[in-house]
Amino acid sequence: MYIELIKYTPEPEKTVAIAARVCYSPRNAKEIYENMSDEEVKKLIRFLIKAGHHSAIEHASFTFIVDGISRVCSHQLVRHRLASYSQQSQRYVEYKRNLEYVIPQSIKNKKDLSQKFEEFQQQSFNLYKYFLKNKISSEDARYVLSNAFPTQIIITMNARELLHLFTLRCCERAQWEIREMAYRMLNKVKKVAPTIFEHAGPSCFKGICSEGEMMCKNPPKEDEILEKYLS
Ligand SMILES: Cc1cc2nc3c(=O)[nH]c(=O)nc-3n(C[C@H](O)[C@H](O)[C@H](O)COP(=O)(O)OP(=O)(O)OC[C@H]3O[C@@H](n4cnc5c(N)ncnc54)[C@H](O)[C@@H]3O)c2cc1C
């Protein structure tokens, strides 16, 4: 999968901090903006997150290109409603590239099964091409494509929704593909808004698991898992 953070609110942390400060300060917003130090920004953001005053965090938005995830993954992703998505259409776009697909490691590890998987993808892709050749529209031909088929999607999410996404989808209970996507996104935003995202991730990063009986046996170590998905 390919993930790139292409745009984000300039000075995302300062933007959030000013929005929060305006609520409680008699000074005007411009004056606050011009006088707020980096230390003050950090302190205020830490306070907001700890206290649960998350609405000010919505002022920072982030736009990603996500390419090469499966339709399984994109279906899970778009369940997160407080975001904007633009996904390459299988109705209007005839797939012209060679066959590509996402293969789960569990199948890839077994040679005979991965061969069957590949044959199936090839068959469905051949049928798709055959339908197109016989004047079936892309929107109908696509019914034979598998869930493993790759897609690309542009996502814009504000920091509050991203924090929520990272809590749910970086968790070991989330499926491996969306988990990998979430960690790669987290690594990108940590670089540009380190204070907002300093404790982002599954609830176990904060020392408590919210999964109860469904708790995983091996909670990830924060540094190691972020390192794993760095690229
Ligand atoms: C491990 C895991 C397993 C899952 N398994 C399944 C499954 O088996 N079947 C299934 O259907 N889904 C499943 N899901 C998807 C899950 O149910 C949610 O749809 C998805 O995680 C989006 O989360 P959300 O609704 O909290 O958040 P978002 O849509 O990201 O919204 C963020 C928050 O905004 C608020 N909000 C958003 N919309 C509304 C609204 N209409 N009314 C009130 N408040 C709102 C809520 O507080 C919500 O938490 C699974 C998710 C995970 C992480």
C-alpha cells in the first residue's frame, strides 16, 4: 500500500491552540495568534486532549492519498463517517492496468493456497476483461472483480476523527490491512502534529485496554510497532 500525506492545515497545532484559547480569553484572536509561544501551544493541546475538550482539535485537517489497499479495507475505512472520501470509481474507470491484488499473508505463506488465490484473481480479471470486450459497461463488468482488487482513495479527516480512527484501527483487534493503513497514517501525522498525536493509537498505548474479554494476548509495544510501519 502507498500512503502519502499530501495536504494539512498550516501550523496545525497552533491553529488548534488558538481556537481553544479564543474560547476563554478576553484578547482578540489576532493578538492571541501573534503572541502564542510554542510551549503554550503544546501545553494547551495536552490539556485539551486530557480533559476531553476535543472540539478545538477539529480545526486541523489532514488529506491523504491511500493507494493499493483492497476493497475489503476501503469498505472498513469508509465506515468512519466524519471524513471526506473520493474513491476511484469502478463505474466510470475501466481498469487498464495489469492484474493487481492484495493477498493476505496467511494465504501467501502457503504455496498451494496462494497459487489457488492467484488463479482465482486471474480468472475473475479475465472475465472482467471479457465482459468489457463484449460491450458490457464497467459498472456491470466490475461485479466479477474480487474483494482483493486494489483501490485508491483520497481521505480528508480532522485530527479529532483521526484520533478516533487510530484508537479503533491501530488496535490488534482491527484487521491487519486497515491496521497497517492506520499506523502508516499515524506515522505521517506524528511528524507534522507531534503533540496532538503523541498518545494516539490503541487504548493500550495509554495503559488501558478497552476490549475487555476480547483483549489481545500480545499488546504491541508502541515504538516497535510504529517503527514497523514507518515507510
Ligand atoms: C475491531 C472492529 C470490528 C468491527 N466489526 C464490525 C462488524 O462486525 N460489523 C459492522 O457493521 N461493523 C463493524 N465494525 C465497524 C464499527 O462498528 C464502526 O462502524 C466503525 O468502527 C466506525 O466507528 P464509529 O461509528 O465509532 O465512528 P465514526 O463514524 O468514525 O464516527 C466518530 C464518532 O462520531 C459519533 N457519531 C458519528 N456518527 C454518528 C451518528 N449518526 N449518531 C451519533 N453519533 C455519531 C460517534 O461518537 C462516533 O464514535 C468494526 C470495527 C472495529 C474496529
